Amino acid sequence: MPIQDSLENKDIALIDILDVILDKGVAIKADLVISIAGVDLVYLDLRVLIASVESLVQAQQRERKTVSSEQFDRQREALIDATGQPDKWKN
Amino acid sequence: MDGLIYVYGLVPAKEAANQPLPPLQGFDGTGGLYAIPMQEVTAIACDLEPGTYTEENIEDRIQNEVDWLQEKAFHHHETVMQLSRLYTMVPMKFCTLYKNEHNLQTAVQESETKITRAFSIITGNEEWNLKIYCDDERLKAKVSRSHPEIEAKRAEISQLPKGRQFFEKKKLDKLVDAKLEEEKNKISESIHHDLSDFAMQGNVKRNWSSDVTGRKDQMTWNSVYLISGSETERFLERVQQYEQDMKETCWEFVASGPWPAYHFSSFS
């Protein structure tokens, strides 16, 4: 199997996505346009980073899946159970 | 129509005319995506309720509502990924909203030359990210054992009286740290230089701290490449070769892609 095919379905961590979609990409300025300023990753809530760890755990399992929010939710719960940390996502 | 328009990206009008837009759900889960054809450029967008989003509340939610950010970031990414498979796409930044269609059209028309130039840069090419990690402690031990300058310094210190040895050893530790950073940069830069030969463009990004990566080893290199579709496999084979050759010496390579061309279609 070509390497590209094996990588295409690999999970991408939320942090990787945020790194590009908050910082890169085009925002053509015009009157009245709403566009966020570049957001530095270091200012983002550290809770976001747990999702990044989850994805690494999953990457090690080398399963072929596409990324979905539901999948992350399930993993997040599993990680929270495993670490005994409080669920910071819940209010 | 005077409602908020969320724009995912811009595609060449000809491609949009030839390839119908698949049914995709909009940002708020209600309504779908639609195309806004202009002269050379077609925007792919969805409608949002007027008044539901302002610049302030979007920034506030990004900073404070992790659930919302996670869900919407994935939505944006997954949507842009699907569209990038169908079209040559200039992806918009997350949450780029226009207050009405006329406003969007004016903005696009004013930048049309730049947008079409961006299309020609990314057509047929793929964006790939490479992160290189290194186990600092293992490499440090190796550098400390084998670097000639450090070896010479160590021999020199062993000849000194005990009291002076203490301070000189402290200095030696700093020298080892400096040589470690030097070695990491030298190796990473040479790999980047080599891999850049497969790419049309290569950009170096900032490394993330271990807090961000959640890993024990350190990120020593973070770069993105714009690679011709036909060269991608060779590029990845090369990365795999580095991975195999250097696995035993505390290095790890993580390539991801193809990404929408976020880093290579930006213009100001």
C-alpha cells in the first residue's frame, strides 16, 4: 500500500487542526467582514490539549478511521476514566 | 439577502461549474453549503442567522468554550478537507464571515488577481506537514560522550584542583546543552534541506513545547511542504527512510497530509 494511503486516514489531532485553521488560511478583509485575529496556541485553554494526547494514543493503535467529533468524545471519556482526571468539559 | 455568510473557501469558477457541490451540512447544523459564483472565483459558503455571531463573541468562544471550539474546528476542517478533494481550493481561516453577499463579492473582486494566482500555485500540489521529535536525554548522552570539544574540556577539567572542577563542570553542562541544541538544529536543517528538493516550497514553523504535544520527547522541527502530487510518494518514502535509519538514535518523524493548502494560499 502506498505510504500516502496509510497516512491519509490517520487521525489528526485537534491541536494540529487549530494550528492551521486559526492562524493560516485566507481572510479577505472588507468593510463589515468578521474575521478573527490570529490566535496564539499558547493562549488557548490547556483542556484543548488533552484531545491532542488522545489522538496520539489512537495513532499508536494504527487504526484506519476518519476523524470525527463523536470519536473524540468517546476517546476523551476513555482517557478521563483512565487518568482519573475530572471531566473539564462538563460544566 | 442580508444574512451572515460563513465562507469555507474559494475555488476556480470553472471547476465549480463542472463539479456539482455535494450535500454538506452548514456551520450551525441547519441548512447546507452552497456555491456563490462570481467571475473567475466561486465561494463555497453557508448562511448563518443574522446577529448570532459577532467578532467579540467568536473570539470569546474560541478562548473560553472548548466544546464549541472542538466541534466547530472539526466541522470546518472536515468540510474544507472534503472540498479540497473535489476542487483546487483556497481555504479560508476559521470563522471568516461576511455580512452579506454583496460584501463578499466586493472583497473577492478586489483580490481576484491574487486569488487566481493562489489557484495556480496550489493546482496539482499537496500540502504536507512534518514534525520531527528527538529524545533529548539520549541524544545529550551521545553528544556528551562523543563531541570533541566536550571531550577536550572534560580532560582539561580532570587536571584541575577539586574546587575548581565543581565550577568548571557546571560550565561543561551548559556547553553540553548548547552542543545538543546545535546538533539537533544541524540534523533537522539538513533533513529539511534534503526534503525541500522534493517540494515546490517548504516553510519552517515554530516548534511546540512538550506541554502542547503531550509527548516526552521534544519537537525539534515543524515544517510544511507544498509538493507536486506526483512527487508525494517519493517525499514520503524519503521521510520513511529517515525514520528507519534514525529510529535507533532517538529520532522520530511524523508526517501528516495532504492538508488543504492553508500555508501556501495565504496572501495579504
